[in-house]
Amino acid sequence: MSMLYLAQPEQQQVLEWLDGGTLTMLLDGKATDGQLMMGRFHVQKGEAPPYHKHLYEDEIFMLVKGTALVWHDDQEYELNEGGVVFLPRNVAHGYRITSDEADLLVINTPAGIEGMFRETGRDTREPRPEGFQVKPNPEVAERYGNVVIGPPR
């Protein structure tokens, strides 16, 4: 049974993410009874995950601010501020931020992939270990059904 979930910004977990960006966890499987995960990335120019596919969930993202290139099944597209992309499971995809900075809202359904984000990133409320860097880890990704196909594009 789903219930109302409300979290003010100060209650939302913020993870250090790739290339010095952040991922704010807005909703996770615990809050949505496993139905979806929603997060907001704040990233800089050049941020790009490895080319990958999801085995378990579909992904939707909206570029709230900025511009990006998006690859879906080896086709390249430009995404402008306010643009939305639907990425079905089992289809290879990736993106690269082309503006100086960007805000990206992401929704994965069903939930579960947030475990990979939490294992890969670092909760910014915790002390930062010396020399810590967020790096994609194909073994962690694979545990959550996120298959790395190749390097970022």
C-alpha cells in the first residue's frame, strides 16, 4: 500500500557524483513502495556515464537546465533545456553534458537502481575520505542490473 511521502530539501540525501557533480535522492523505492526512484543531478560540462543499459527499469530524464548529447541504441540526439527523454530497459544509452552546467531530473521505474547510486557515490553529510573520487564500478552496476557496454561517449 502506497502512502504519502514528503521530504523537504534539507531531508533529501545528496550524493557526491561523477566529475564533482551531485545527485539528490528525491524519492526511492522505500518511499514509493518500489514503484520508482527519482533523483536530480547537478553536473558540469563533460559529465557522462559509461555507455550502458538497464535490465530492470525504464528511465526518463528531463534536462531542467543546460544542454546535452544523448545516445540511444547508437543514434545521437541533442537535448535542450526542458527536453525529456524516455529510455526503455534493455536498450543501450548514454549522455554527455555540453553546457557549462546542467540540472537533470531522472526517474527510474521500478525502483532499485538507487542502490547503485548510493554504493557508487558518497553521502555529502559524511566526512569525505582523503583522495575519494566517484568512479563508475561495473561490478556494482551489474548487481543492480545496469550493464556497462563501453566507455562514455
